[in-house]
Amino acid sequence: LRRTGQTDRAMEYFPSHPGGALANLRGKTLVIPTVGHGNIGQLAVDLMIQTLVADRVGKNTSSRVGCLDHELVLPCVGVCAFARDEVGRSYAGGSSWGVGVTRLGMEQMDLETQVPRPICTALEIHGDEKVCPGFLWMQQRGDCVPGGSKTFSADLCKWIKEVGIAKVLVIGSLPSTQATTPEAIGNTRYRYVALVADGEKVNFADDTRWPAEIPRLEEPQSVADSAPETSVRLTDNLLPPWSILGQLCLQKIDTACLLAVCSEGDNSLDAAGAANAAGDFLGIEVASVSKQSDGVTDSKKLNKWSVPHSWATAYGTRRSEMFS
């Protein structure tokens, strides 16, 4: 923590194993979520880490390459959300919702499988160069302290720049009540945001890398209620995703952003849709998953994503019936 007479820590990184050394992060594409409406960014990153990394590494290997620490992010701790059992299914004992199997059940799995289960923390970096080369995922499970989003975003972007991350994809969400048409309320829609710096201002721009079915966000009132024009001081906006997007733009980091304009509730299918769009944008092939945790197998959107067991009771113990 920052104390009188001490040097500010800003962002600190702790590798989980030699493969997570800072030098190995250079040149990678980093996918990061923003804490927002329905937590769609975090849920989508959960699906991508589980399917593209955790399910593909050896059973004695963790998908986590390191942890970040920042004094303005609320601490949280739990059992690893991406561990696996010996028959290849996902299991976990904790997540941002604090749910999971019993302590006795976890101890039994330890004895039977001998799989190392590192704790999960508020900010983690996941990836594996062998199973998904060139990509990293940051998962944020702890929210920022009130008023801390702008400073945290600035420090995170400085760290991304310093370690040499080549590209960033941000996955976030906005409430559908901020849409310009009444029919959009209650219907999830995916939009991209691209920004370009103009001095101290950050303006909206086009990004031709996105397909036609994901148009540009044309809702400046979602950025700042007091700014009807599209050119706004996003760097002064204190809320995600704008706080992080503005700082990435000012750092001149190659950035893309996918936003889900949605209503809040069980947003697991919305997260799967965001993961689909993100995977297509990144050019990552995702084979259909033959086995899913907790019997979640019938959804058209979820059928190629392996669902972490930490989702099991995230929206109630009868949640899996929604997909049957």
C-alpha cells in the first residue's frame, strides 16, 4: 500500500511459474474484461480461459501464468476456477460469486487426482504458449474501490505498454436502457468501439476489422450524459469501459473493444455470444466441446464452450435446466 515516504507501487506482477516471466508476455495479444452490466466481460473471459487453455493443458499444469496486484482493486480469494478432474471435466470450488463444492468434496478430489489447485485472486493472467500461442487473458474478480477506476486503468495500461503487449481486446457491456430505440431494451446486441486520440480528446472512429453483423456503437449518451457530441473527454470518464479504453488509446496500444448492450440477469448466453464474437475476431478456432460441466450441453451458443464448474450455482441451483 502507498504510505508516506514510500515509493508508489502502481501495478505489480507476480509470475506463477517460469513460463510467466515478463519477457514471455512481450508481443502477445491480451484479452481483458471490464466490470460492467451483467459481468459479461468476465463471464466471456471465463469461458475462453476454460476452453482454450485450461481444458488443453496437462492435468498437472495450471492455466495461470501470473497475478497482478494493485492497491485500488478490492482483494478477493478463492479456489481456482479452472481446475480439472482426472476424467477431463471442469471443476472448481470458488469464483467471484463464492460458490462451489463442499470442502470434503474438494479434499477427496485432491487425494484422488493430485492436481495442484492454486488459489484464485482478484487479478490474474492466464494463457499457455503451447496450447494457444500468442494469446493471454486477464481475469478481474475484484472491483475497484469507489473513485479508483481511472487511476487503476491508467496504471494497468502503463503496465501493458511497459511489458510489450502488442494488442488488446476489451470485452465489456452497457445497459440496454441506454440504447437509442425502445425495442433494444431487453435484447442483447453486440457493438464495437474504436477510439482515436486527438490531443487530450479521444474520438470515436471506425474499425473495419469487425464484421458487418457487429456495427459500431452509435450511442454517445452511453459515454457521458452531458456530452451530446461524439467527441468527448473519455479520459475524464471514471466508469468502465471508458476509463480503460481512453487510457489504452492515449498509450497508443493497438486496441479493439466488443460491447454487449444488454439487460441484467442470467447473462451466461450473452457471455457465450461475446466469446464467439471475440474468438472470431481473434481468428481462434474453437472446436465443439463434447462434454460440458453440469450437463450444460444443449445451448447453441454454449455448445463449443466448456463451462467452468464455478458457474454451477451462480444463478441458482436449478440453472442447468434452462439449457435442456
